[in-house]
Amino acid sequence: MEQKIEEMTKLLLKLEQEIKETKESLHSINKSIDKYDKYAFLNVS
């Protein structure tokens, strides 16, 4: 049982890290899109 809890804890920590990295990359993608949108908007008007 102790072993299982240990494994679960490690798994959760790993997942947490992956989620954090995913959020960070999504955030930078969003920033790029924002820049592109502003650029596209300036081009149109």
C-alpha cells in the first residue's frame, strides 16, 4: 500500500509539471497570436 501511494504521488507531481509546461506554451502561443492579430488588423485598415 505504501508503495502504491508513493507511485501515485510521483505520478501526480509529474502530471502537475507537464500541465504547467503545457500552460506556459499555450500562453506563449496566445501571445504570438495576439501579435499576429494586431499586425493583421493594421494591415487591413
